Amino acid sequence: MKVHQRKNLLEATLHHSLLCVTGTHCRQRMFAPVKIASRLTGTHQIIDSVEGFSEYLTEEPSPRQTEVYEKALQVCIDGLCDRISPQSVREALVWMATAEGISIIA
């Protein structure tokens, strides 16, 4: 699957996962917060859910054709479909940030 197809699939999966059944709350797939430096604004961003990481990947500018980015997209898709745990998605976020040179703020 090409990167743009995987990104489109992530966006569709994210949209589907955020749709709420009337009268209920959306289920967030939460994990321990990770604070990273935003490439877009130069500010810090806290990501604490699979949905948040998915939004970051679709909104934040990054080298879109890298293997790291493609693997991160797939991890988010798997997390949104509950094929892997939120903690595994968090680990992928830390791995991606390190591999892409994005600062993780303690």
C-alpha cells in the first residue's frame, strides 16, 4: 500500500472511530502523555491517545515518504482498530519522534 493510500485509510479510520453513537461518549484510546516539540508552530504538543497521534500524523508537516512515517501510519490504523494496545502506539510515537529527530520534552 502506498503512503498516500495508508494516510487516507488512517484519516477514514480516525473519522469512523470518532463517530459517536447518540447518547454515548466516544471511546478514547488513552496512554501516558508524551510531550513533543511541534514542527509546525515551534511550540510543544502533548499527545495522550491513539486518536491524538493519528491527528498529529495527518496534520503536522513531516517527510511523508519515509519508512518511519509509513510504519507510524500503520501503527495508528492498528491502534484505532484495536489490533494493538494504546501502550504499543505510545511506544511507536516515541520511536517515530526519535527516528525523525523530533524533540521529546520531559
